[in-house]
Amino acid sequence: MSNFEDSMKGFTEHLAASIRERGDALGRVREATDDLLEGARGFLDEVKEAHQAMSHDLHETMAGNRSARHEAVTAMRDRHRDALGQMRDELRETLAEANRSRRDAVSQLNEAFQTDRRELAGDLASASKAWRAFAASR
């Protein structure tokens, strides 16, 4: 049995060495896994920081663009209001001038009418006198 005992002893030692080697291998796998996780976490932290920096830059850019657009719109609105005011003033002046011209034209027409009426009345009065003188002389 000594041979059997030696064989079992050798087999047990082989199993123990195999278990130790597997334990060592598992330790190395665990260490590699931990290193990989640590690297992944570091990478994700770097991505997160880069994203936050880009986000901050984007917000600043958008805010700057927004204020620039706001200033441009305000300037355009002010120019538009000024142009409308100028157009309104010009329109008022044009209307006032047109009203003065219309009143002058109506006044001239009225004067011409009154003059023509007086002349017609004078002509009718002269014709009436002439008719009476003609009728009386007959």
C-alpha cells in the first residue's frame, strides 16, 4: 500500500499545488479586474471633466451669443422706431401741406366762382337794362 499512499500523497500535493496556482491565478485575475475597473473609472472621470468643461464653454458661448443677439435686436428695434417716427413726421408734414394746398385751391375756386357770379350778375343787369330800354323805346 505504500505505493498507493505515495500515489495518493503525490496526487494530493498535485491538487494542493493546482489549487494554489488557481488561487494565484484568481488573485492575478482579480488584480487585473481591479486595475481595469480603476482605469475605466479614471477614464470616465476624465470624460466627465471634459464634458463639464465643454458644457461650461457652451453655456458661456450661448450666453454671449444671446446677449449679442439681444443687443442687435434692441438696436434694430430702436432704428425701426426712429425710422417710423421720421416717416410719421414726414407724413404729417405732407398731409399738412396737402391740406393747405387743398384749402388754397378751394379758396381760389370760390373766389373765381364769386367773381364769375358778379360778372354774370352784372351782365344780366346790363342785359335787363338794355331790354327795358329797348322795350320802352318801342
